[in-house]
Amino acid sequence: DSGVTQTPKHLITATGQRVTLRCSPRSGDLSVYWYQQSLDQGLQFLIQYYNGEERAKGNILERFSAQQFPDLHSELNLSSLELGDSALYFCASSAPYSDTQYFGPGTRLTVL
Amino acid sequence: GQNIDQPTEMTATEGAIVQINCTYQTSGFNGLFWYQQHAGEAPTFLSYNVLDGLEEKGRFSSFLSRSKGYSYLLLKELQMKDSASYLCAVRSDYKLSFGAGTTVTVRA
């Protein structure tokens, strides 16, 4: 158990819908990262927040957005869902001045 | 951009040693990580190299050569529970880019 929590564990929805994935970082960690892992793409970095501010952006689609709240939890919003968005979505966190990321258990999203 | 290469699959016998190689090309370099991932589970941190040389941690060791853009993960005294995917990841700026992973199968 890394100390990073994610909800929900599983999510099944239909094309065109919108979902919100939630992440709570380890106690004391200020950075939160979001990743997408699909069978054909591997683990892809989406976006990073540090203490409420966006710090880095990866291959995140315009239909996706994220934010980090004052209590440091983060949410990833996915809208206008397509079949290809079906994947495992991981959140990770790291401590201040540390580069090591610890991953949460992930949310498995299935778009039907 | 990043280009990270590692073998797709490796098979070894219980008790043996396996070496997983990773080569990378990157526009910047702030460190190299190895993660273990069992199917359907979260990646678990194994090692971090930022300077050249060997880092040893129990049965696992990781080596880095920045001039060659090369790293390896050495797994010793293999156990059945070591069957998993091993991900090489390069940190550049604030981003971590992952290789496709090497699936290691340990046979009795």
C-alpha cells in the first residue's frame, strides 16, 4: 500500500458521458501526477500539479482536465468519452524535493 | 522528446539472475527509475539512479551510464513472485516517460 488512494476502483459508462476520478496523495506530498495506461499505449503521463498549481502537461486531450484542491486531493475530469478512453488511470504523488513517485491503485474506466 | 527501449519479454528460472536492459534518448535527463508492475496493479518503485554507477538494494540492483544512455536492472535469486512487468522510466524536466515494459516470467 503506497498511501495514495483513488476512487472509484472501477467505472463503467457510455460514450459521450463525463466522469470524475479522484485521488488523495500520501500525507505530506504536494505533487500529484495523472497517468493513463492502455494496452496499446503503455503508461502515458497526462498532467502534474504541485501545491494546487499546474506544473507540467503531457499527452492530455482537450476533453480531459484536472485540478488540485487546497486540501491537495486531485480530480481528473474526462468528458465526451470515447471507446478509446477505456484504460487504467493512475494517480501518483511525490514528496517535496523528491523525484520518486508513488502510485495509487488506479481506476479502471470502461467506456461502452 | 523521449525514446525509451527495453526488451518486450524475458524468461528465467527460479533462483537464477536476469538482467533487463534499457536504452534511452532524451532531450534532458534528471534521473532514471525502475518500477515493477503486476498485471492490473499499480507500478511499485524499485530504484532511482541519477549518477553513473550501480545502486544495490537487496536482490535488486540498477546501473546507469548517462554517457551511453543506458541502464539495466539486475534481479538476483529470482522468485516466482518476481514474475511481473518491469518499467524503465526517464525523468526530464518535471515529466516521467515510461518504456513499454519488460514482462519477466519466472519458471520453476
